[in-house]
Amino acid sequence: MRDLDLDPKWTLQRRWETGSRRWATGSRGARRVVWTAMALTMAGVAGPAVADPQRIDVGVMTGLVAFDERSGLGNAFNPKDVPATGPLLGATVGTRLLDGKVGAEAQFRVVASTLRSGDASAKVFGWRLHALYHLLTEGPVAAFATVGIGQEVLFNGKPQCPASGAQPAGCMLVKSPDADKVFALGAGASLPLTTRWSLRAQLLYLGADGRPGVAKVAHDFEGTVGATYRLGGAPDDADKDGLPDDADKCPNKAEDKDGFEDGDGCPEDDNDNDGVFDVADKCPTVAEDRDGFEDGDGCPDPDNDQDGVPDASDKCPDKPETKNGFQDEDGCPDVADTDGDGILLPADKCPNQPEDKDGFEDDDGCPELDNDRDGIIDTQDKCPNQPETKNNYQDEDGCPDKLAEAVARLFDAPVTTLEFKGDKLQKGSDARLTPLLEFMLEQEAVKVHVSVQPDAGDEAARKVAQARADAIKAWLTEQGIDDLRVGTAVGQPAAAPPKVNKGVSKPVVALKLL
């Protein structure tokens, strides 16, 4: 403490006058920034730019304030007679402006501190007006920047030295109560819990008056957490489609407003689910009938040949009926022997297609291009009366054949048991490929096509999928398989990426015999 022979009253008065001038001198630049931000915010409140005038956000908060030892609160000469770090309780009230990007808020708080000497309490009451700019308004966490201006008032419990006369022991030459101006700059984030309640955290730098003769500005810091509750206001609508989020089944995808199920909030790219997108579908609410006739226009064609016989009962849906009184209801053109195969109507079940006379059902008048109905026409079918076994092994020869069970499993369905770490085939996966290797060593004419499904649709995922396919090929060639017998490709992206366990994943691998 300084020499107490100085006039305490004069000393206190000079300190107060010095501190009162600091906001107008040393903090002039910061003051301009704060006043400009507050003016713009208040202009938004008063003008037509208010996005949600009925919305009020109220909240409570708690946290800590770290006061600079150079703080001017109390105008104390002794640094031990300024407030120490202490807990705070506070409240907030604010609103949103300018389409929700800008906000205005009032903050009130009290800090229950002590003097740094520890021999007296120090309660600091404060208020501030803040302008907030919301940097992130979409997603689970919202972030904001804030700037504000306000005032702090110190009340301490230490005896004050009298202005004149004897100075009792333990008194201090401070001002209580003492009010200082403060400006705030910081950032925060909020996490919505419901459409009304949110958690909030905030970290602020506080520039306040410094202690006389020591510093012009004291640098304080404040950190808080709390909760806010929204009163009134329009309901949230993240995708701006006019449906509130709590009633919107697709809150992040805007409804397409095409008159079809517009109340669910989800865009319907293909209203009738016929595989033709609405933008190209001439009949977007009526499904295409997929009968091979004008299927690309999106409209059902109930009578392709327009002969008056609906396709459902028309045996020749693409050829108009000959209206001659003979079997006009079958929808097929007919005369006595329309196809010249020697089989007369009505015995000719295929009056417009001549019988192929191959010794197989030759008396029905229909050509049997595929006697065994295995999908391979008889002219290319080495076993025309025995259906091909569809097992992806020599399926083009038309003859039944049977693969070993272990090999067949590799081709019957996609393989999801091969382990990769990145694009490296892991040890142990070779055992799952051994049946394929043995089969290819035994059948030297067999070729295999390997396709690996990428984890996502981007180029990086496709490169990894190609590298994985190449790794399978490399393993086969290392075991003696000619690399010309193994082809590789990248499949369609996975609907959901495979699970990764300690860096190891099992992508979908499709194997096909060629």
C-alpha cells in the first residue's frame, strides 16, 4: 500500500477519473467495432428484415470468469485487492434476425469471487448486449460468433479507508461499488435436444478497464455452458419446403411439390415407381406396363397394336387382328395357312410363325426355337433337348453340367468373406479362394471375371475397389493362373459401406465364369 499521508479522497477521485476515460481513449477501436455491430443488429430488429419476430430465446448459464490481475475494478493499487477467478451464474434473452443468420441477445450474470488476497468477498455484477452471427445453421451442431458491450460492477466486502483521519488496519484504498465498461468478443456452439431445448457453450474474451498506472486494458476471459429454450416463433423447416421438421419425413430434402404425396415432405423422383423418372415420364402417376412396346415413355400401352383386343388377352399384341370373323378375339391376323407351314387354321397355334420341323412338337404349328426352354436357341444348343444348368459355368453350350459345391457357392451369390485392409488381401482369405484356384487349374479353358463393389461412389473409393480386384487377380496369377484368364472391374457403389473392424473390411466381390 502507498504512503497513507497522501490525501485518500484526492487519490480515489483521480483513479476514478482516470478509469472513466479509458473506454473513450485506449479502447476506441474496439468500441467502434462493437457499436457498429450493435447498430446493425438493432436496425435488423426495427426493420422488415426480422426473420422470426415472435421468437424469443431464453437461457441460463454457469461457468468461470478469469479476471486479469491488472483489472481496474475497484481502482486498487495493490494487485491483491482485485477479484480472483470465480464461478458465475447468468441468464440470456435474445431473438433471431435476417433469415436466422444474425441474432441480438442480452446477457446478465453475477460472479461470486474473492479478492486475490483471499481476505474479502468480491461480487461482480454485469450486463452486456451482444450481436451474434450464426456461422453454421444446418447439421447437428450450430456455431456462432459474438461481439458485445456492457458494464461490470464490483462490490467487495473489505473495509474501505476513510477519506480523512486515521487509517484503520486492513482497510484498502478502493472504490466499492465500482463500475467499469467492458467489451466482449468470442464464439460458441449449440446442440439442439428438441425443437425447443438446446445445450449451449460459449467462450469470450473480455476487454475491460485496467488498474490505474498499470495498464489501460485488462484482459479477462469467460467460459460458460448452459441451456436455452425457444418461446414462440415459426417451427423449424431445415429444407425450406414449407413443412415443419417435426412433420417432415425427409427434413433435409425438399418436397418436389408435384401434386403427388406432397404432404410427406419427401421428393418423389418416380411417382409411379415404374423406373422412368418423372422428368422424362409422360404419365408420371400411371406406371409403364413394361411389355417391350414403347417402354421408355413411362405410359402403359394396354393395346399395343390398337386392334381393339387388350394386350392382356391379345395373343399377338404387336400385330393387329385380321377382322375376318375367324378367331377375331385372339388378336392375331389369320387366314387358312398364314405362315405357309402346312398346318391349317385353327390347328395352327402360331398362324404367323411357321413350324420349324425339327421333330419336336411339329404338329402344333409353332416353331420351337428352344426345345428345352433353357434360353439357348436350338441352332446354338449342343444339347437342344436337355436344358442347360444355369450355374455360370459353360452356360452358353446348352448342356447340363454340375460344378463342385465349393466352386458353385463362389458364383451363385456375391462373396462377402474376403478380408481386405485397405486394398491389401489379408492372409487367410486365400483359403476361401482355393476352390476357385483348383477349378481353374483343372479347367484350363475357364476364364473368370472379378468385380469388387466400392464402399462409396467417389473416385477414391473406385480406385480402392479396382486395387482390391487386382489383388485377387495377383493372388491367382501367383498360383500359376495365366493373367489373361482373369479379368477385373469395379462394381456399383454399395448402398452402405461394409463394417470396418480394426481396419479390416469385407467388401462385396462378384465372380463370374467366362
